[in-house]
Amino acid sequence: MDLQEKIQRMNKSLDSCSIEELQACADEHNKKARQDFEKLKNLLNEGKCSFCNRDITHFDEKIPCFHWLLWEVKDLKKKHFPLLFEQKGFHQTLTYLRWVANSEKPFVNINDLVEEGKSTNIIDVTIRYKNLEWSFVCSESDKQGHQGAQEGKNPHYHFQMKKDCYVVVNYNGFHLPFIDYDDFCFAMAQGKFDKLHASDGKATGIQTILDTTEPEKLIDNITHTNSKKDALFKIDTFIEAKEGHTISGDEIANMIEERNRTGVPLAKLVEKLKNVKLTRIVSPGPGVPEKSQRTTNRGKKKKFKNF
């Protein structure tokens, strides 16, 4: 059965279900995902894998497991990674690494910003966890497969891994094929299923936060940090006095003191000023990892403008 037939069959099955039944299934799925995430987080802190229930140092070449990606396995070699990817596929592996990253610090460890990637890339994400960094890239030509090439003639993606800032698996090492489940996930992302839609849940990265959160609500819910290198967001605040009025330097100084004392961001405190025009711009902060790709475009940030 080809993918189109599978999509048609799935849509027919979904059509036979009521909205209430589908919502109940979604609620149950999300509940289990939250439980699985907490299990992963707790076992990871104990040095164990929530998938194979063994120590993250355990290695069996015949049983590939996600915890290989944590690079704690003594006998693991680069040649073993295709065994893992060809069994688990791209989407399952990516979700696992997103969960691992968010188990340490929510959102900030996942750079899936569209504007920081090449326009020709359909996949471009870098994920960080402690001293590890994983990156996935897939261009439009990769997704189609390189016709006439010996390697990469089938649809594929590229993977890079760093430990302590050193590359241990480079992008050009493998042309990793997509599996059937990946095709299903791509079809869902493209809206091919009438009543089936994906959500990031515990795998959420910075792009989803920027896309789904109103800037005013974001400012209401974040706190100031003195550790800029860990900041999820950077907020530039511009204050302009209205004609015929001035801005008191003492007021600004008092607000800075209040910010340092309470953690309420200056972008929120300045709302107390009268007779001023405020412009605030929210951008991904320095805590978000740089994308590991051949060319970067770090200067262009996703922003909320002029509010």
C-alpha cells in the first residue's frame, strides 16, 4: 500500500469517529506523553534509559537504542549510528532528543528557528543538552534524493553531533534515509489528514513559543536573569517621551533597581511610565544555541515588532 492509499484509508477511518471520540483519544495520548516525559526525565537523572530500561552506558549492537545519542556508551562507534537511525527514523529520534533537551531546560535548548536556516532547507534544527549538541539538516534536494548519485539517491537527511564543542559525527558522514513513519509525519505536517494534527507538547522549541505566544503575555510571564548566556529571550525596550514631556532618569534608575530586586523585566515595568511611547522587540536570546550548519544567518531574528 502506497502513502496516498494509507492517507485515504486513515481519513476514512477518522471520518467514522465523532469529535468527542477524537478529542478523548487526543487527551489520552497527551496524558501518556506527559507521563513518558517525566519518566524519561527522572530516569535520565539516574543514568538510566526509559526506553530500554538499562543504564545509558549499556551497548548492544543488535538492539539499537536512543540512549546511544548521549555518547556514554564505551564501545559505540560512528559506524553504529546508521543502525539506530534506520530503525528509529528521523521523527522519533528528533522527538527523543527534544525531550532530552527540555528535561534540562525547557525550550531554550532547541533552535528550530526558521529564519536562521537556509530557505532551501525543509529541516534545520540544532539541539543542545549539557555538553552535547545534535543537528539535523535536510534540503529540498535531499528530500527528493540526488538523482544519478551513488550516495544519497534516496530521500535522506544529514546529522551532526558535537561533544564539548568538538564534532564527533559530521554532516557528510551519512545520508540517512527516511522510514515509513517519517512519511506519515510529513503528510500530517502538510495537512493531509482531515482530523489529525500534530502538536509539539514536551518537544516544543523556540520557534513554537514565538509563533504561538502573544508578546504581551510573554512579557507578563518571563523573569529577568543576570545570566545573559542562559536567557531564552532578548527584549529591546525603546522609550520616547511624547511631545512636551520629558523622561525622568530617576524613574528609570528606580525601575532598574526594582527589576534586579524582583525579577520583573524592565520591559514590563516601563508600562508604569506616563506620557511616553514604548516600543519593545522580542528576539531569541543568547541562551538559544547557534545552529550548526555550513552557513549561518545569525543576524536575522524572529521578532515581534512595535507593540
